[in-house]
Amino acid sequence: MQYETSVIYLEQVPKLVIDTGVDVPTLIGFAVTVVIFGLGTWLTVRTSNENSREQTLNLERSLDYQERALLKTIESQETVAAKNSLKASRQAWINDLRDASALFVAATMTVQRLNNFKKQRSRYWLDMQDANPAEHSRIISEWATDHIEAIKEVRRLKAKIELLLNPSEVDSISFMESVNAAEAQCDKTGESVDEPCRVLVERCQVILKTEWEKAKQGQ
């Protein structure tokens, strides 16, 4: 058997090329897409965070404004309520002083009327003392009871007026002087209490007008 021998001559080493199936341009394009997507996502998150912070800041500002507005409203309402309360209190005081003064004048006139009645009937009562002692005693007792009650009412109202007044104010001092004068005058037989009561009313009106002006101003 004969074998034939063949010789192959290579001028250079052949290049070995391995086809991995990877498209480099495609890979680069994908990488760029990923980077762009990541950058876009980062920008979106950043913008969202900035918007969230701005919204939070705006909300805090709005809440702070609402709180200050609410506090201002409450303060205003409290001020109005305080003024209304003070006005109502002062008006009640005005009413008390006016009513007490009017009743005091009426009470002093009642005492004066009783004293004048006693003076007018003194002669008749003197004659009755001998003619009808029992009836005389009854009439005198009845008059004395009425007189005592009338004096008590004068003093009660005088005390009320004095308690309503401010003893350190000039107008109050002057007004109280007229009250004392009317009290003293009313229990004098044959005297008139008209003049002291007229002065009393005038001085009372000054005080009432002053206090009413203060009430209107919420003082």
C-alpha cells in the first residue's frame, strides 16, 4: 500500500474570529437609552421633591395665615364681647341709679306728706284725745307706723344710692350731698322737699349722661 504525502504552506497565521452575536452599536444605543431614562427619572424625582417641598411650604404658610386670621378673629370677638359686657354692666348700673334716685325722691315726698298731714290734723287730733281717746290712739299709732316705714324706705334708698356711687368722684360727692339734704328736709314739718329734690335730679342727670357716654364708647 502506498501513501501520498501532501504539504500545505501557510504564509501567515490565520485570524480567528469569534462571532458572539453582539451588535455593538445596538449595545451603545441601549446604554444611552438607559442613561437618558435614568437621568429623566432623576430629574422627575427631583422636580417632584421640589414641588412637594414648595407645596409643603405653601401649606405651612396657608395654615399659619389661617391661624393668625383665626386668632385675630377670636381676639376681635373677645374685644367686642368684652365691650358689650361692659356696656351691659354699665347700662344696668345706670338703670339701678336712675330707679333708686326716682324712688328716693318719691319716698322723701311721702315723708313730707305724712308730716304735713299731721300738722293739718293736729288740732283735730288734740280735740279727739279728750273726746275719743281710743280712736285718737289708733290714728296716732297708724300715722306713726306709716311714718316709720316711710323713713325706713328713705334711708334704704339713700344707702343703695350711696353704694352705687364712687365716693372719690366729684360728681358723686355733689350728688350725695343733695341726697342728704333731701333726706333732712323731708322730715321737717311745714317744709318743702321740692327744691332739694330738684337739685338731686339735676345732679343725677349729670352722672347718668356721663356714664351713658362711656357705655356707648365701650369704656
